[in-house]
Amino acid sequence: METTVIEFHLDGGSGVSPYQQIVKQVRHALRLGLLRLGDQLPTVKDVVAQLAINPNTVLKAYRELEHDGLVAARPGVGTFITRELTDTTFAAQGPLRLDLERWLTKARRAGLDDESIEALFQSSFRSAGQADQEDIA
């Protein structure tokens, strides 16, 4: 089986701990179909070398993913994806992705920087979630 390698990135200014950033990136990759059942995550050694972080940070992230049933560690072999988070493929998300990319282009043309775009998105995301909850009630 072909393996997909995810490349982790850390944002020191995000206020989110490094281990949580790794967990979040794996979850996002699973939701987008970029990681699939059987794919191998980078070794702890590789992540430590790439990000210059403490091995315990990576181990903590991988343990949390394992606790959530998303990965399984095979001693001496590596850590592998054991569950997917969505049955919607990345290709099926294409039209939504295209709409979002168009919206991002409009936002940048309107003069918004990345931080402003993220703040606007987060605020809109929360508002839409609250409206959905009110519709259910």
C-alpha cells in the first residue's frame, strides 16, 4: 500500500501548543482525505529533525491520536492511520473549495490580510454554528 507523508508545520504565534498543532494537522488531513487508512505518519525522529522540537511533544500528539482511535503505533515499524474521519473525498469537496478560494481572493482584493481573513472566518463560522443550533432547538 502506498503511504502518504504529511509534513507538519508549527506556528509559534498561534497560541496553540505544538503537540495540539500536530494533532489538528492530522485531523485536518484525515477530513480532507489527504491521509487514508493505512498511511504512515512521519517517524518521531523525522518530525523532531524537521521541526526542532522535543520528541516528547511528538509522542504526546501521536498518543492522543492513538487514544482517539485514529492511529496505531507498531513498535519498530511506525505509526499508521487506522480510521478516517469522513467518507467525503477530497474530490467531492472540490466545488466548495473553489468557492472558498474565490472568497479568499475577494477578501485579499478588499485589503484584508491573513489575520483579518482568519478572524472574519472564525467569527462567521461561530455565528453560523450558533444559527444551526437555534434551528435545531
